[in-house]
Amino acid sequence: MSEAVSYTVPGMHCSHCEHAVREELSAVEGVESVDVDLATTLVTVVGTGLDDARLRAAIDEAGYEAA
């Protein structure tokens, strides 16, 4: 069964930011989809067996910090 996890990622402000975050999160095991809303800086990840530490690490790898 899929679950959804959302993070606020301050500092995202353009399509490059969105692409970087989406690319890193999509590579995490279990991730099925990633939705990025630049207006609210909200990132929603949908998948199975999602690991909070791995998702936060992926956001960090993209150059941002999950609040």
C-alpha cells in the first residue's frame, strides 16, 4: 500500500531547484512519484516503505534542507 510523505523545502524557487529535488528523491528505493509545488515549497513523495532518513538525505544531496 502506498503512503505519502510531505516536506517543506525552503530555498526552492525555480525549475532547476524542482528538477534537482525531484531527481534525487526519485532515485530513493520505494519512491513511486514526487510532486513539487514551488509556490508553497512543498514536496510530496508517494511510495511504499518510505524511509524518512533516506528521503531527507536525498533532499540534502540536491542541495536543500527539508524543514
